[in-house]
Amino acid sequence: MSFGLHRTWKQELIKKIKIKEQDIILDLATGSGDLLQLIKEKSNCICVAYDSNMKMMMQAKKKLKKQKIFYINGMAENIPFKTNTFDFITLSFGLRNFTNVQKSLVEIKRVLKKRGKFYCLEFSEINNRSLRKIFDLYSKLIPLYGKLILNNEEAYSYLIESIKEFPNQIQLTKKLLKAGFNKIEVFDVLDGIASIHVSEI
Ligand SMILES: C[S@@+](CC[C@H](N)C(=O)[O-])C[C@H]1O[C@@H](n2cnc3c(N)ncnc32)[C@H](O)[C@@H]1O
């Protein structure tokens, strides 16, 4: 759907992190491990992959078999780690899928160290109105593409619906503030088609 651009956006997120070897990083909703791959290319820090879907994480494990990564299966709404554990938490294209976004954000804040940072990449709201209309038209074609080419209309309809319903840049900032984060920076990607929220306690 992003014509492969999601890879560049993930690189943009990782470029923003100043990682040291002794840092402990949690990659939430790790999926097939794209962010972890980029993190490991940058630093041999301690990485924890976390996802509610074991099958997705197995793909990451296969892809990153040479890397030392701890794999934990669980929900973002209930992270099984002590308070103040991680230097950085990364999350790409996962928050939109969480059952309880606000509860997950509170959990993320809890397990993050006091000077730690949370980096979140997610679809957002395009700023330019004409571009937004073009994207709306394009997004109407996605379920059709899912139906005709991939025989899975439902999954692609869900994708578009979840993007439409997800909070925009400002609304997500408010949720992060409500969860207890104090300093939040927002970086738009492609005029807001996605955005990176960098949050500190
Ligand atoms: C679209 S994938 C993104 C994967 C990866 N971060 C990426 O950018 O390629 C979303 C991931 O979120 C995971 N997920 C959905 N709900 C979750 C939850 N409540 N807690 C933890 N992981 C969840 C899914 O299993 C899936 O692997």
C-alpha cells in the first residue's frame, strides 16, 4: 500500500535514536522485525522483541537468526516487565491495531526509564486538503485490490478503516500527554500520511 515507502519511514525513525551498546530497547508489536533489523545494523544493544502474535515473531526470528534478540509473546496492554526497564521503546504501525490504545500508552510509559524515549511511527492525517482527497480516492481502491489480487477484501478494508479511525497527530499527542508523557515532538512523513511521535517522560 505504501509502495515500499514504509521502509524509508522506518529508517527515518531509527535515525532519530542515539543508541549506545549498553542500551536496552523494546520493540513493541515487532511483527517481522523490520525495526529490530535496522536497530541491530546500527548498534549491538540489548533488544527485546514483543508481539501478541507468535507467528509474526517467528518471521522476525528467522530473518534475524544471527542476532541476539529476546522474543516475548504478549499484549501491549499488559507488558510483563518491571517499571523503569527500557532506555528506548520503538513501535511502528502497531498502535492502530491495539485493543486499548490508552492503556498501552500508560504501560509503555511505565516500563520506560525516566530519561528514556518512546518512538512511534503510525499512519496519520495528511495536512494538504487536495492531497488528502487524492489519498481518500486511492484508499477506496485498496479493498478492491485486496479482493481481486490477494483474495482478502476484509483485511484490506480493515486496514483502511483503522487508518481513518486512528487519532491524527494532535489527538495522539493528547493521548500521550494523558498517559503521562511530558515532552512530545511530532515529525510528519510525506505531509502527514504517517507521523513519528517522539515522547519523553
Ligand atoms: C502491521 S504489524 C506491524 C509490524 C512491524 N512493527 C512493522 O512495522 O512491520 C502490527 C503488529 O502488531 C501486533 N499487535 C496487534 N495488536 C497487538 C497488541 N495488543 N499487543 C501487541 N502486539 C499487537 C500484530 O501481531 C502485528 O505483528
